[in-house]
Amino acid sequence: MSFVMLPKSFPSGDALARACKSCAAIAILASLLGGCIAGSGDLLRSAPATTPPAVTAPNNAAEREHAQLVSAFGGEYRAPAARAYLERVVSELTPATDRPDERFSVTLLDSPAVNAFALPNGRLYVTRGLLALANDSAELAAVMAHEIAHVTLRHAATRSELEMRSALVTRVVADVLRDRRAAEMVRDTTRMDIARFSREQEIEADLTAVATLARAGYDPYGAARFLRNLDRWVGLATGAAGARVQRAAYDMFATHPATAQRVEAARIAARGFSGPGVGAADRDGYLAVLDGVAFGDNSSDGMVRGREYVHGRLRIGFTAPQGFRLDNSSRAVLGSSSDEARRLLFDLVEGTDGQSLTDVLQATWTDDMRAESLALTNVNGLEAATAASRGREWHFRLAAVRHDGRVYRLIFAFRPRDAGAERLFQETLSSIRPITASDVARLQPPRLRIVRAAPGEDVAAMARRMTGAGGSVEIFRVLNGLDAGDRIEPGRAYKIIVD
């Protein structure tokens, strides 16, 4: 997951969710209407991705899998100091595990998502987004110990065996007994078993990680601290949907236990080894390696800077009208005016070979579309088509633009009797353009900077230093693991985000 602040709402299901037929639009609009959930910050990931130059040509199945994973997460992130720190942490944890003879390799991924995962062969993957959220070596070590535990406990292999057995039983019931209803009951039961097993695996990995931390000399409370901060980050990223996300964690098919449950379990386990503050944490040393690390989206996979959006790999971009705020989700770019009376959506839609752009618009929009409004045009050398649609509460201007064999769609929503909406739609449409390498180079992502607090500075003053996060006090607190009552300590190092 990455930090993505989506608009509170888009036109209702009576307008957009019913009218948009394309899979990408339905996915994003459904999430908007049912509680926005943060995406990975890489709009239009469905477009073909190329293997980053850093990944060598695979020569076997394991290397192919590795190359595909690295490519899917934006490539390998080049931060020698951070990577060396990661490798040192893993080397210190390994002898403290139940399988000290295991060998692990670490890959740092160029993704803003807060994520880490492991393959059964000992490959560990960590995103730069996760590095940014951790606040000391014990928190980072807790994440790595958790992923190592999945490997040493053979969770992937065990779950795979369970899934294969359940699939076999389902086939026997369906094919041999010819009992479809019984097969469905078996399938539902095994889904619950697998989900329950997965939740148990996560708790087991957490508890194993706490024990590994303590044996390796790290502060065992690092696991609970990181999990709690992760929970706060998700809540901040999802806004009002945060509560919905937590409720969903208790769904019988959820594969992860609720974060609050994991925090409490990790805290209780840590008490079995020591009191708080015992064990290595190396806050200053860890923060030092984060200085200058990119934060948030990068231009190669789509990035918003102010009113501009560019996608370096797809070589396309546009500019929103003055006063609009853009947010880059995993499937679309969303925007809204300050009063939320005007909204926009920009996404990639699927079209068939030879399909005209007017046909694309009609195929991806099922509300009433005014036939006389369909028109062909040209936008910055790109073939385009426009249309209009009117609902009771919202009116829409739509456009489809073809670039480099792909079709992009712009939806501009506004209230009836909005005299300025047509001009703003045309302004936005006219800004859609092929982008150049110089455009990509000009729009670089914000970066983490490690600064020392001056005497007299409080949280608000430190937050005002964050040019790359709009001076948000909430972001500053969560980024630095600070509670509402925590005070800034003069001379202490803190993370800020700068342009």
C-alpha cells in the first residue's frame, strides 16, 4: 500500500458506477463509492511493463520470477547506504533464527507502497515506502524477521499443499459424486480454512519475529511499534475508509488478522523478553541512511506534482484546471475542485483492434450519451473523440485519446447549470500530451530529509518544513511515529518530506 489521499467522493453510483463499463473505471469508482482504499500509486499498471535495466536476463524459473517481481514493483531502487543497512540487519538476524543455516538475499524495490514479502527460496523484498515508515533499526529488523519467519516456518509450502489438497477434494466431489452443491460447500469451507490458516501464519510469523529480535539483540518492542504505526498510516491514507478497512480485516475470508490484534500480540510477546527500551534500536543511524531517499510516486510509473500528472513509461501527461487537486490511485488519476463541485477521472481503457474512439466512448459508458455530441478532434497531434452525457445530479464531458497504441479516457463531471465547466473540460483535454524525457527529468519525486529540531520548534513548526507534503501535521506525526501528546525534542533528528 502507498500513501494516496483520494477525494472523499465521486459522483454517486446512480451516475458514474452505473455508467462506466470498463473494468478499470468500475474498480476505482467502486472503491470511491464504497470507501476509498489506498492504491499502490502507480496508475495504469496494467500497461505492459519492461524489465528495468538493473535486472539481468533470467536464466531459470527462479530468476524469471525474481525479474517479474522487481519489474512489477517499479524496478530496483538504487540507494547503496540503505541497501547495505538492510543486508547488515538480515545478517544479524539470521543466526538468531531457528534455521541459522538459511541464506537470504535482499532486494530494495522502487515502490512507494509500504510492503515487504519473501519467497520460499530466501529472496526478501522491501519497498522504499516501507523504509520511509520505519523509525529505527529495531522496527526495520522486525519487518525483516517477520518475512524471514515465513521462510523458515515454510509457510508458503504449507499453504500451497493445503490449497492443492482442497482443490483435489473439490474436484473429487464435483467429478466423481456429481454433486455441484456439495462441491460449493467444500470450496467455501476450504476457503475459510485457508484464510484462517493464513491469519494464523501471520500471527505465528509476528511472534517468531519478536523472539528473533530479542535473540539478535534488538529491541523486541520494535515489532509492535512498527505495526501500530502502519495501522495509523493506513488510516491516514484511507481517511474515512480507515474504519471500513479495519472491519474488513475480520471478514471470514481475510488472510491477515486485524492490525490491532497483531500489535497487542506482539507487545505481549515482547514483554516475555524484556521491558521497553532494552535492546538495540539505533534511531539516528537508521535515519541517516534514509536522507535523500525518494518518497511517493515516481514519474516512470505515474506521478502527480501539483496540477501536473506525468507517466514516464507510457509517455503521457496532462494538467488539471487551476484549483484542482490530483490524486494518483492504482488504477486512475482522480481530481476535484476545492468545493468538490467539479471532478475528473483519467484512466486507461481497453479497446479492440480497429475500434474507433467514438465506439470506445460508447462501449465504456452506459448512461444516456447525446448522439449529437459525439465528435472527432485532434489534441496535440493525438487522435481524440469527445461526447457529453447528462444525469439528474451530474453532467459529464467525456473524451477518448489514442497515444502509442493505447486509449486514454478523460471524464469531467460537474453540476447542472455550471457555466464554466465546458471551458475547464476543454482546457484539461487540450493539456493531454505526449511527454518527453525532459518532462520526466523535470518532475522528480519528493525526498525524505533528516533534520534536527531547533530549540522552540513544535510539531506544527516541523510540519511547515515539509514542502513535499503540504505542511501536514498528521503526516509528520505518523511519519515520525509521534502520538498526539508527544513533544518535539530540540536537537533530535526527524523525517520531513521536501520537493
